[in-house]
Amino acid sequence: MKKYSAFSLFKNALTNNKNWQASWRDASPKSKYDAIIVGGGGHGLATAYYLAKNHGMKNIAVVEKGWIGGGNTARNTTIVRSNYLCKESSLLYEKSLKLWEGLSQDINFNVMFSQRGVYNLGHTLQDMRDIERRVSANQLNGIDAEVVNAQQIKEAIPLINTSATARYPILGASLQRRAGVARHDAIAWGYARAASELGVDIIQQCEVTGIRKNGSQVTGIETTRGYIESKKVGVVVAGHASVLADMAGIRLPLESHPLQAYVSEPLKPVLDTVIMSNAVHGYVSQSDKGELVIGAGIDSYIGYGQRGSFHTIEHCMQAIIALFPNFSRVRMLRQWGGIVDVSPDACPILSKTPVEGLYLNCGWGTGGFKATPGSGWTFAHTIANNQPHELNAPFSLDRFSTGALIDEHGAAAVAH
């Protein structure tokens, strides 16, 4: 991959970047590809990258109806962790976390991954029992996790309210020190550039309007830029997965909900970790720009809107201020919403489908960003070999008919 020297950066800065090379080729669609990935977010771009890098596939296209990274990849709170309860989930997310740890070097792009630790707070005795159980499960699966008490939390995070008379008394927390945050835009830009340099066509402003089949075999996709032929199509479109699957005659067990987040005006560094609470249903970290990045759970209603509802914002703000009273006078700068697709067991679908050559990557709910590298890595394996990797085999579509569900509701700690 091309590297830029300090002199090259300085030279381009003086010329107002007029000679700056585009990060990736803005390709026009060919008539035929060996594989097409529908969706130009982090998961789709990662899939294309690993298809080219790990499996030697060269004639690949990523088709995006808007622009690269314009969907959920840019509409999240950037938290990365792997401390899930169930073995199947924790191993998949741990694979992703390990890829995160070397990702900037792998794709030659700084994704600003900061392993600042993630605390999951416990406010009741039942919370603490659940935390003990999850930490023990993590440790048995080889994942770093520990239980900390309220005094340890206060020493690490002086601003947090650990008073016994607090609205939400803090009894302790789980802590994953290797967890943290990353730059959401960088993951899309980095994978797009890395995939493009391996020959992948990045096709923007190209909406899929139909999926063409010959019997039970996929043959290509209809788009606003014409028909594109391929016998391997991977659908990675987050909250719109049900819409695309319906084009192939597949009904998915998913619900799409808005998920909101907010950032504050910039502050001097006051919070060098991530705080999450299931009971208050809020979480907060501080970005490198100084903004407090705050989020909550999904809105209760179903829909494809990206605005969210005020009562969810209000509830979340009350909770965060109860945990951090000093934040009460901080102004919020902006709010946004993404669209998340939630499955009955709060786990993703990474799977072949009844249509030969059609593969689905969806149902991540609120946990999609952190899984980006591992999702792409395992999905690429599934597409290239027409068989799942052992890490994503439990997340097949047919588990909803066999009953082999992986229940991560609540055990996932909190939506994010």
C-alpha cells in the first residue's frame, strides 16, 4: 500500500491538496463480477477487503446507494468491546477486537483505536450477580475481564457520583481494559482505500432495486445504474436488510428501530474511559475533540427514520447527569440517529440463504460497529467458500427455525 512521507504531506498542504491522490477509485460498474457486496459501510467494505486479501478474489464490487460510510458507520458511538456473555458471541467479538488491535497497521490507515477500557456499572445486587457471571464467562473464554468495586471506580473516574444517596448507587462494575473506542469515519475510509488498492471496485450512488434469480440461484442485481451480473451476492445493509432480502423472496425475523446518540460542546479532557450502565440505559465517553459522546437504547417504535424521539433523549440526559452531576451545565451540540436491525435473540445473522449464492450479514442490532473487522473477516470466508467459518456458523439464518438461539438480551450489558 502507498505510504506518504512527511515531505509529501507538507508539499500537498502547501498546494491546498490540489495534487492529492484520491483515497479510492470511484469506479463505474462492470457488467459482471465474481462477487458483489451490497452496502458500502464498514462491514461491507471489510468483507470486500478480506475477500481480496485472504481469498484471492480480484473481480469484486461494493455497491452503495449513497456515499461510502454515509449510513450507520457514521451514526454510532464508536465503542469497541468483546465482553459478551454467550460463548458464541464473545468469541466472534473477540476475533473482531484482536483485528482492531492491529488494524491501523494492516490497512495502513489510522483508525484511531484507543484502548481506554469500558466499565459496565452495577447498581443493584442483581446487577452485580449478572456482572460476576459475565466476567466469569469471559475469563473462561479467554477474554480479559474483571470485577471492580465502587472505590476502585471512584479512584479511576473522580467525576463519577458514587455516593450511597445517589439516584443510581454504584456497587461495582465489570471492566474490560482492552476495550475502547475508534474513529467511525476512519474505519470506512481505511477499508475503502485498502480494498480499492487490491482491485475492488467501489461504486457509489448505485441503489439496488432488485435481485435477479434463475430458479434458486442468484444471477445478479438490478440497480439504478443498470443490471450487474454475479453468482455471489453479499447483502450488508444494516437496518434495510429486510427490504433487500424481500427482493429475493426471503422474509427475515428482524425489526428496524432508530438508535440515537448525541455529542456535547468540546471540553478539556475529563473522561479517559467509557462508562456504560444498563440500569440507567446510557453510556458516555469523550472524543479526541473533547466532545462528550452519549447514547442510549433503541427507540421503542419501528421505522426507518433517523431522527429519534425527544423522550428518549430526555431520559438518557437525566441518567447521565445523575452519574456525572458536573455535566449538568454542558450544552449538547447535535443529535443523530441510525437504523438498527434487531433479531429475536439480539445476535446477528451471518449466513448463507435458501437462494444459492446469496449471503446475508445483518441483525447486529446495537452491536455492529465493534464487530466490523470480525464481521467482514468471517463473512468473506463464508462467501469465498460457500461455507461459514466456525466463528459465524452459530449465527445462521436457520437457527430461528431450529430453535438454536443465542440469547444476548440484557447479557450484552447495554445497547450501543
